Amino acid sequence: MNQPIRRLSMLVALMFVLLLGASTWIQVLGSQDINDRPGNRRTQLESYARERGQILLGGRAIASSSPTDDDLQWQRTYSDPQLYSHVTGWNSFTYGPGGGVEFAADGLLSGRDDRLFYDRLTSTIAGRTPKGASLELTIDPRVQRAADEALGDQRGAVVALDPRTGEILAMVSHPDFDPTPLVSHNTSTEKKAWEELNSDPSRPLVNRAISGNLYPPGSVFKIVTAAAAIEDGQWDKDSSIPGPAVLDLPQTDVGLPNSHPGACGPNDKVTLAVAMQDSCNTAFGWLGMELGGDAMREQADKFGFGEDLDIPMSVTPSTVPAELSPPQEAQVGIGQYDVRVTPLQVAMVTSAVANDGGDIVYRGFDKGKVYLRMQGACSGCPSSTATLKAGIENMLRHYVPEVVAVEQVDA
């Protein structure tokens, strides 16, 4: 064999090796990524060939599938679609699963998740068509409806948790939307609904409870500031701290006023407990400067700030800014400046206090039920939570006369 033919043979052999390697990669190592691509039509058609799992609340389906006579063999339907729109999300043939549990737990609902391997195997052996897993959520329909009605036409979100277990009892975001057109088997209907929802300036597809443009927490952040002060060891509930009508701030001519006229106590002094009860801006602004930005940020982290949560939907981490000047530290002490939170994070902070700082163990997907991840939400503040809890109870009794006892609310 002469040299040119030998070189050509080696080149052809190398091309065959590369082709074999690429085929192996695509069919074996990369198959899962290809299957998981939202635009993979074969995967979508395969998922529509079997019944998708239900999404249940107390045994009642808020999302289910019924058989049809068209190429897409199952039609997804939602009961109370707008009330639960950000909880369920949608499962569109054209745009794929999106929004809530439909996206976050798609593998389980579609039946493709590895945790359902033995269910698929036994169904195949028994001659049954495999189907997706049904999920029982922790949402309480009564609490969800009450939160929805209370929020009314206002733009915002409501989250309610059971502090003992971390279960989400309500998650409402306004404006909401109707996912029904997005799951239509008519592509024109799907496209029209998709374009209208995405062009709506009110951004109804955004779940404001866990994502979007986060909110300044305002005075609820004083819980974190108070916890940092108590953990520091220099202050307790009876400590006297400055609470003037206006707090002088260094490096600026602009002071920090209270939300109400006058000082928070006689001689411009107030105890930490009363400052908490009355939500005294100047007292907590002073504490913010005394503690410093690092201490407040570290305490916020112990409450779950900055943590990547999945409930199972992904939650945008809440943040406390770094490298603060003294006036900025005062603003952060009362939850202003660039502190940003999700409503879920605020609910986690108050739930951690209500739970006396105890960790709530994350069970994830357990026996068909989806739980909130809250492990370690207040793992660094066990000694401060009793004081904070008492302060919040006093504040409720002082400002909400109809709440006779917090224990009755818990019940």
C-alpha cells in the first residue's frame, strides 16, 4: 500500500471513530439532556401519550388530564384556574411546562422521573400504560381563598406558612392569569394567550411571592435587626436604647424620623421590647449603625437570606447589601435602602421566630406530598427567638385588640 492510500485509510478510520464517539455521546451520555429540552417534540408527544399526574389539594384535583380523540391524547384542565395559577402553572404542548408545579415537578407529573422507575416497570409487566405521579400539595384551599380575597385588586403577593412544619398553606400572587388557553390543543389559541400574557405590562406570569422584582421589607426586617442585637450580647429586651423623634445620621444633613410624631419614649429613650412593640424607626436605625452591616447581614443569612430554595419552584434569594456607610446601616436596620426580600422570605423569618428558632426538616417529595424547604432557617438564633416572639405577641395585643391571645390564632 503506497503512502497516499495509507494516509487516506487512516483519515477514514479516524472519521469513523469520531462518528462512533459522537453517536455514543448523543444516544447514551447526552440523551437525557436532549429529552429534557422544552422544544423536543418527540418527548412532548410521548408525554401526551400517557396520563399526566394530578395536582391535588386535600384529595381534590386542581389540575387533571382527561382523554381526547385528537393526536394529543390527553387534555389538561384546571379547576379554579386563576386562584391557583401561580401554584399549578401550565403544561403547554407548544411552550412546554411552565410557571408552578407543572414545571418544577414535570418529571414526576409526566412519569419520566427516575423515582418512578419501578412504577413504570410494574405497569409494563402488568400490561398497564404507565402514567405520571399525582402530587398532593400542602396548600389549604380555605387559606388560599382568604388570601386571594384579602389581596383583592392590589398588585402583590401573600404567603402563609405553618411554622411548625414549614408547609405552605397559601401562595397568592396578583395579578393572576387563566392557564386554560395555554394548554389548548389549538395552537392559535395557545399562541394568542402566550403573546398577550407576555406583553401585559402588569406581568401576570410572574409569581411575586417567590420571584420578580423583590420588595423592600420595611419594618418586618426589624425582627432580623433585633435578633442580631440580642445575639451580639450587648442588649436584651430590657436594654435602654436611643429612640428620639428624629435620629441624627452622620455624613448627611438628613435625619431618620419615626413613622409617628415624637420620640418613642421619655427622655428620648426606649427599651428594646417597647421599640419592637411600637416599631420605633430611630431605635432600630441606631441599632443598625451600632451593629454594622456585616452583623445584620450574617443574622439575615441565618434566617435564610441568600439561600437558593426550591419549594419545589425556584425562589429568588433575598439580599442584604454589602459595604454600607453609617447612614445606609441605619436604613438597613429598618429594612430600607437596598434590602430586598420575597414575601416567602418574610414568612420564613416570622415562622422561624414562631417556631422558637427550631429547624424545620425538609422532606421534599415524600409520599406524594410536596413540602417547603426551610431547614436551618433560624439555626443561628435560638437564644433570641423567645424574646422576639414575646415582642411580636405584645405588638399584636397592643395594635390588634381582637387578637386576645396568639395561642388562639395558632389553634
